[in-house]
Amino acid sequence: MTPAPLPPASPAPARPLRVLGIETSCDETAAAVVDGDRTILSDRVLSQTGVHKPYGGIVPEIAARAHLDHLDRLIREALDEAGLGLGDIDAVAATGGPGLIGGVMVGVMAAKGIALARGLPFLAVNHLEGHALTPRLTHGLDFPYLLLLVSGGHTQLLVVEGVGRYVRLGTTIDDAAGEAFDKTAKLLGLPYPGGPAIERAAGTGDPGRFALPRPMVGRPGCDFSFSGLKTAVRHAVAALPAPLAGQDVADMAASFQAAVAAAVTDRCRRAIALFRERHAEGGALVVAGGVAANTALRTALERLAAAAGMPFIAPPHRLCTDNGAMIAWAGIERFRLGQRDDLAFAPRPRWPLDPTAPKAIGAGVKA
Ligand code: KG4
Ligand code: ZN
């Protein structure tokens, strides 16, 4: 009897993997479709900045409601822009944390609903992993590399050694860098978000006028601290005639920005040395997060990387700040490794990328 013919080998995939990514952990509602060839087929981001502006910061409850109001539409727009239907998607990824829990729940529930209705795999992505893997999407960067993540919620230095393999070298012991910009802007009467406003004001200011502290500079390790700097600004402002003159604001903004750049550069110098202890060859210094848009900081870091003989990589600004494409990409990377998450996944307000990292001394609620 002739044996039954073997079933045909599973056909080579006719097209690259396509993943829908959803981001709702902070104040951006975002949905994107990315494929395994590193093509961003669509990338919709709705910023809530205007909604939170009157409060001078993000109000979690208002953020969660705004995600709820807009996410469905953004997902539809992302699929339309990609020219795809849900039937053309291979998996759904959503930020599962860390972040403002109400917002994370909105994104995770939407992703689970789609996954369940369409029988698609679901991936709960660590938001920080989304940032950490972005240079592989934008630049096809190989592991390992050093990542400086400086946003409104996070300030971390990580060695990225592989998908799911992160070594945290440092984090903030108090405020995040972006938070320091936002709080300092408030002290100077500048609008929210403070980073761009401070950078604009600093353009006509003298960075040498106020001798502000350079927090942590020269201290061992790679941790950050910004609350002392903010306090020093408050004291310096109190010593000036009120209301502040335009030039005083500009000089203070420039002095503050210079202090942040010096402090962050010092921490990165140490991190590069630690990176070199682990990896004698290769590597790159990558920046991500909203604060990475700051030109004074970028210039200082570019110089540092050049002196260390390391390429300096800054993904395009749109992909440095929160977006759905980074979540879709992290989903693709994990999917390829056979990872999937259960629909019972519970959103996580805290979710450190490197659970073995010691807690920074004085660390508060930051992940
Ligand atoms: O990554 P991001 O858009 O949102 C999250 O925090 O997740 O970062 C926003 C932060 C805000 O604190 C904002 O003030 C800061 O990035 N930022 C800047 C600049 N643009 C945005 N900080 C300094 N200089 C800038 N040009
Ligand atoms: Zn972020």
C-alpha cells in the first residue's frame, strides 16, 4: 500500500506579520498597525495635552475618560489608514502597564475584546519595553545597546540585551526629568507642557546667570535626582523681584536646562562605562521619551557618545514620545519568540523592566 502523501509543508508566509498596537497608559490615545518588515502602516496619536492644560498636569480620571471616548475611533482610523480590516491582522498588542491604571484598563479591554471576537492572539506589552525596542523598528539596531529614557513619567538608563532582557543601570530617586521641566515651568509662569516652553524661553537666556546645582554629578551609580534642582529654582525665583521680568525667566530657563543637561550627561557617561564592562564591542547610545526632543540635551549627549566612540541614535520625535507603533513593534518582537498573553492578564500600574534592579534610594512611585 502506498503511503498517503505527506501534507504540504506549511507555506512560507506570503506577507509579513501585521500587528495592531494600542497605547493608553498616559495622556496619549494611540493606535497603529506595524508589520514585521519594520513598516509602519499607520500611526494615529491623539494627545490630550489640551484637556489637561487647565490643571497644569495630567488628571488620571480625565485621562481615562478621554481614552474611552476616542480609542474606538482611533483604532478604526489606524486600520483604515493601513487599508486593512481586522481580518488582515495577525495579533493585537496593548500597553499592559506601567502607567495610569484607568487608561491602561481602557486599552487592554479594547485589545482583549478584539482578540476574543476575532480569535486573534493578544499581547500585553510593557510600555517601557515599547520605548526600549523602538530603535530596532526605526533603525534596525542590533542588541545590545544603551537606552536613556527621559519622559514625563520615567527617567531610566537601561542596557537592552534582548527582547525581555533589560538591565536597569539607573532611575530617578524622585521626579522624572520631564516632570522637573513641567514643575519648573510652572514656577516661572510658563505654560504646560513645560519642556517645550522652557526650551523656547531658554533660547534668549543666559545659562550662566544662575548657579543652579547639578544633582548627582560625580556621585557613584547612574541614578538621577531632580527635586533639589526644582527647589533651587524656587529659591532663586523668590529672590527676584515679582512679577518676573522676561529676561529673568529666560535666564532661569536657560540655567535650569543647562543643569539638567549636565546632570543627565554625567549619568550617561557612567552608564557608558558600565555598558563597556558588560560589552566590550558594539553598542549605541539611544535616547527616547519626550525630553529627548530638547536640543541642548541632545547636543550634549551626541558629544558624549562621539567621545566614547558610540553611535548616537534618536528615533524621530514622533516615535520617541508615546505612540501605538512602538507597542505594535514590541508585540511583533514578542510574537516572533512565540510569546502570547492570556486574556486573564490584569493591567499593571507598576511593572519594572528589570525586576532584579535594586530600588533607587528614596524612590517613590515611579516604575
Ligand atoms: O514621552 P512624553 O511625550 O510623555 C510621557 O511622559 O510619557 O514626555 C512628555 C514630557 C513632558 O514632561 C514635557 O515637558 C517633556 O516631555 N518635553 C520636553 C521637551 N518636549 C517635551 N522637555 C524638554 N525639552 C523639550 N523640548
Ligand atoms: Zn512613554
